[in-house]
Amino acid sequence: MARLYLVRHGEPTGTWTDSPDPGLSTLGHEQAKEAAERLRAFGSLDIVTSPLRRAQETAIPFATLRGTSPRIASAVSEIPTPSGVALENRGDWLRSVMTGRWSDTDRALQDWRAQLIAYLSSLSRDTAVFSHYVAINVAVAGARRDERVTVFAPTHASITILDATPRGLEEVELGRAGETTVR
């Protein structure tokens, strides 16, 4: 069994409609440092991060504390936007997806969800996973066997704890929750 510490990235400099890959704001960098300090209490953890800048920048303070480099895993990346959705329409698209159920989404999103759950379930060592709002919701909903896309609202740099067991993901503790605005 592996214990997984799912860390939502810190506050980004932009939104989905501003940039496909924003980095962290000044506050986001502070949040990343605070998350690193909280993670320190959990001992020697492997580090996995989404390939997106905001997740990688959130992982850096913890990786620095550990004297290691994070492993990049596309499986824990942001929910993929369909190719026909323009950058300026991504917020509207995401808001509509987030209020639904996975069975209402297309096959590509259902496959992304299944691959994310399979990847997390395959981790065999205690791991800090730096990821995104919807990806963390996928993991928690998977642990709960819940079909809703959004089951809770993790704040920036919150830490949600799950166990990867032979039976699948199991919820241990939700991270801080709060309002998140998709623009």
C-alpha cells in the first residue's frame, strides 16, 4: 500500500482563458513553500508532478527540501480540452463539464479519467503528487466510487491524502476546501 499526498498547484498567474500553461503568482510561490513544509512531516516521499508549469513550480520547494528532482507524469496533468474548444471558450467548457457526471463526457475524457486512476493506483511508494483541481477530484471520486466530476473544491496548495491499495484508491483525508472560480 502507498500513501498519496495529492497537492493542488499554487495560485497561477493566469486563468485557462489567459494561457494554456501559466506559472505561479507571488502568492502561489508562497503557497508552494507552505505546502513543502507541511509535506516534510510525512517523511521521505517520492515526488511526481504534472508537466504543467504551475504544478512543477509548486513541487520545486519540496523537491529542494528533499534534495531530489520530481518525476514528470502526464497522467496527473490537467483535464484535456477537446481540440475544437478555443482558448477563450475553455472556461465555459470546463464549467459545464464540472457540473456533470463522467458518464456524460466523451470517450476521450473517460479514458483520461481511467488512466489517471490507474496511474495513481499503480504507485507503490508513498508519493507527493502535484496536480490540478479536476485531477484531484477524479482521484477522490474514484476512491468514493462516485461518478460526479466535482466532489469537493480543493484550494490552491491543499493536500489531499489517499491510499493506493490492492482494492483501489481509498480516501484518508481531504485537503482544505474553498471556493474556486473557473474563468
